[in-house]
Amino acid sequence: MAAEPRPALQVDGVTRRFGAVTALADAWLKVPPGEFLTLLGPSGCGKSTLLNLIAGFLEPDQGEIFIDGALVTEVPVWQRGIGMVFQNYALFPHMTVAKNVAYGLAARRVPREEAARRVAEALALVKLTGMEERKPRQLSGGQQQRVALARALVIRPKLLLLDEPFSALDRNLRGAMQVELREIQRSLGIATVFVTHDQGEALSMSDRVAVMSEGRIRQVGTPEAIYRRPADRFVAEFVGDVNRLPARLVAVEGETALVECGACRLSVPAAPLAAAAAGTAVDLFLRPEQIRTAPPGTPGLTEAVVAARAFHGDHADLHCDAPGMAQRLLLRVPGHAAEGPGARLALLPDPSADAVAFPISG
Amino acid sequence: MGKRPFLGWFVTPGALCALGFAAAMAAVLQYAFRAHIPGSLEVGGFTWANFEGMLRPLYATVFLQTVWLCALTAFFSLLLGYPLAHALVHARSTAWKSVLLVVAVTPLFLGEVVRTYSWLTVLGNSGFVNGALLWLGLIDGPIQFMFTRFGVALALVHVTLPVMVIMLAAALSHIDRDYERAAHSLGAGPVRSFLTVTLPLSMPGILAGTGTAFAWTFSAFATPQIIGGGRVNMVSNLVYQLGFSSFNFPFAASLSIVGLALTAAVLGLLRIGTMRLERVGT
């Protein structure tokens, strides 16, 4: 067996409480060198607490944290060798761009010529050469973010921490910055922990995603795995759009289970249904693009009436009412598909659909 | 505004007060340029003599002493007030915060005379400090605190500290804590991050606090009167002596005017300094 490479970050059973509230419960994580890991969850899920624990701004009540193989649980922030980009960038307003970027080098007593060279390199990396003497408030939001990134990277940290760095940028700029950040991160090969509540951002940028809710890590996996094989109903509902349909468990056969919904039978992963008995009602989850339409009367999942159609260019979203379902169903059809409001449809699962089912909660 | 003309009447009390103050100021101003007739409360014609008289060493010394005491007071209240304000802003528990606030601000709610008399019981020859030192056998005879510049400065710092703490705390609480956190994440320990980030960013507060402490101290009367006992005089004491012992109202008025002008000049200089600071950074 080949030796596992030393992880850039290891979080072993970390718990943190604030008074009676458990902000983070028994978190375990391993980030291999060079990986881009995203902590994804709604506000209050514990992702920021976990990031602050990794950075050292908070101390865990239980558990240990290792950075690059070294135990850092008791090590103060300034000795952890991390680089961090804050949500508001926290650029020092009284210093020029060059002074901001050089700050961490000065703290490390890097000789002046070397520091100047590295500042120039870092600013070139984020395409801000020529802005050295500007003050932060003279820069646009995107430029401020680049300075914050250069400042965090110039110290060659063992671990890069990003706290919702895109939330203050407008939509167009955000997309461009995401691509650019990922390019820089990959070229430097620096392990990165990225915090966001935006599931689109998490899916598009990450090597792996850790989905969190209520202080717990619900699932860690590649964006594809998170999207196609969610481990529980929270992950299924939080990541991407999803339809919930009433179904019945038919049988469990090893790794897969068979569920019945309307006139259709679908195989789903068995793990989430381990505790359910055959015949019990379950919730079937299908993504909007995994449902096909057919003429009314075709045996399928259910019949539905289109209530609204939203055109998005390459595709259109159909919001459908189906008998006996409280929630509207969402279908994603090609943009040229003709179904409009009032159309009656039969709905069928896509043959290649990755359906999942969970026991009915509560 | 035009639709509710009755609102205009609410200005009346304020306007009357302002008028009163303006009249008083005008009276003092015109007194300052009148000749003093010894033995009479009547004043003579226009003269510059009062301002020329101020240049005599006896009075010039008092001015210098006042400025020196103000500077000392401002400096030491800054030195004591900064850590207090910092602790007040950064305290985690509300209980600790309240304790600090009470400690910092209480002197403000004691009258100046009461506060100053309490210093008598501390600094007097048979006061607390000398009593304790004598009892411990550290000194053979009482140390003279009363009627010294040190004693006056000490009491003045006590009076000025709350103002300084409040102004510094206001400035410090406006500094985003993320700056300090960013400095820590970049490898700067507490001392370095304080000196390179927190201190420069609190500079406007330091200037405002120091300026206010200076102006606040310039008008001190009861403290130098009681602790100084006539041996450490500040401008207000001089004004009092000239006005109510010698009945030289014109000279007292001119001293007040110059004191006022000096205070205004110091505040103006600080304002310019703050503006320059704002242009440079923050």
C-alpha cells in the first residue's frame, strides 16, 4: 500500500460551542496537497466557524487541527503559516497596494530586495503591475480582491483560506474572478479551503465539496458525487434544483434499491434506505433535467399541467402542477421545446437519471 | 418647514441663550481693551496696555506653565487612557466592559470640587500615600505633593481621563477588527499588528482626544486652585485673582481673551493635522 501524501490540512473531530449552541459538531476533514476544497452551506451552518478554527481565530473545545502535518491546535494565528482572503478583503487603508502586499514579508523579516521582488511577482500574478502606489480605496472591488489575494499568496502559505471572497462582487466580475482564482490556485498547487453559501460557485470551482448544515458536515465529495449521489435529503435539496415525488420502496437488493413512483420503477442507492421496510412510502428526488415529457396518457411518474414557462436561451424551465403534490415540479427542457402554459404532459424519468430516495422525515 | 411656522417658536429659548452668551462675550471683549483705573470698578478709555502687560515675566510664566500643564495632562491622559479605551472596546464579557466603563467615566460625574478635595486626602502630608509610605518605612518624612506641579498634573489627568477614554473608545470601536485579524493571518503578532495597524488607524482619535484634553485642561480652575494652593497657577486662577482680588477687570478680560484664542489656535492646528491625516490614508 502506497503511503498517503501528508495532508495539507487535517481536522480531527473538532467541536466548538458558543454557550449552549454547538456551532460545529465533531468535524473530520482531510485536504490533500493542492486540493481546492469548498465548505458549502447556508448561513449558520458552521462553515465560518470551521474556517476560523482552521485559521486560529477560534479555539476548538474538542479535537485537533493539523496544517501540513504539524499539530497547530494551540498555535496562534500568526505562526500557522496560512494565507487568508477576507470577505471584505480587510486591506489596510493607510498603506499602499505594495505595502499591503509586503506586510506579511515584513513580518517574516524577509530582506528588502527579496521582498520587493516577491511583491512585484505577486502583483504580476494577479495582473496589478503598475498599481503599487495606489491606496486601497482608489481601487475597484475586483482590484481590491486581487490585492487581497496577492497579499495572502506572497507569503507562500501552506494553506490558503478564502472566506466568501466573491460575495461583494457583481455577477459578471464574479464569474471571471472565479476562473482566474482557480487558475492561480492550480498553477501554484496550493491547498485551499473556500467558504461559500453559493452552491453554483461550489460546484463549478471545487475539487471536492463539504456540504454543511446545523454544525455538521453532511457529505464530502466531488461536485459530481454531491450533485448525483447526495447522501441525505438536506444535501439533495440544498445543492442544485430538485423535485420531490412521492414513491414506495419495493425491494432492497444489495447496493441498490427499487422504488415505485406512478407507473415507473427506478433503482436508487440503497444506503439511505437501509432502515426502511419494503412497502413504506419514501421521497424520490429527481433533478429538473432528469425528467422527460411525453404526450398525456403515457404511463409515467405522474401527469402534470404546465403553469409557467421561463425561457433561458439554451433551455427553458417549466413549472408544473401535478395532482396530489404540494410543491410545483420543475422541468428543464431544451429552449426550442414548444410546451407552454396550460399544456398537459406525462412525466417520465430520463433513462440515465441518477435518482435518489430517502425515508420520509419526521 | 414653511407649512409649520409654529415650529419657529421652539428656537426662542435657544436664541435667547445665544444672545445672552454673545452679549457676555462682547462685554468681556470690550473690557479687554479698556484702561484700568486703580481703586475703581469704572474703566477708562481704549488701550492696548492690558495685552502688553501680559508679556511681563510674572504673567508670561503663568501662560507657559498653563500650556506646559495642559501638554503634560494631555500626554499622560493619552498614555493612561489608550490602554483603558482599548480594553473597553475589546473586552469580551459585558460585565468586564461595564466595570471598565464605570472606572473610566465615574470621575466625570463627580463635581470638580469634590473630586479635587478627594485628592487632598490622598496627596496631603497626612494623606493616604504619605501615610502608607511612612507606615511601610520607605520614607522618613512626608513627601510634598500638595502645592506642586506634579500634584496638580496628577489631579488634572484624573479629571481629563474620562474625556480621553470616551473619545479614544469611539475611534477604536470604528476600526474594523478584520484589519487586526488580517495582520495576524499575515504573520504579525499582537505587538506588531498593534504598532503597524491599530495605532496608525486610531491616529484621528488620538489627535481629537489630545486636542480636547488640552482645551479641557486649559480652563481648569478648581484643581489648580485647591491642589496648587496659589503656588501653581494657571490662567483661570490668574483671571480670578486679578478680577476678584485686584478688581482689575480689564486685565482679567484680556487674559481670558488670550486664553480663549490660544485654545482655539490649538484646536485649529489639530483640525489641520487631522485633515492632512485623512488625505494621506484612512
